[in-house]
Amino acid sequence: MSHFLLALVLACLSFNLYAAQFTRFASAKKHRIKPLQENATSLYCGGDINRQGKILVPAPSACG
């Protein structure tokens, strides 16, 4: 039983150490933009994202 509790505590601590915590929406958005993949989707509607220079624009047909 004590081994289980120790493993549970260690697991909880490791999740807290590696979790990205954002205090502002802008910083979370910048974090999302950095590793943009070819098949990236919008956070809001799940539609494709098109890069226009430095601006990322969701496909209007997917977002209604």
C-alpha cells in the first residue's frame, strides 16, 4: 500500500512540474503558434489554419 501511495505522489508531482501554465491568453496563443504543423487546426472551431505572412488565419468555411 505504501508503494502505491508513493507512486501516486510522484506521478502527481511530475505532472505538475511539466504542465505548461499560462497566466494570459496571449502567451498561450503564442505557445500554440510556435510548433505550427502542416495539419494545424483552429482552437475555436477545429478548421484548418492558413499562414499569411506572420498572421495565422482560420479557414472561414470551417468556422461558419
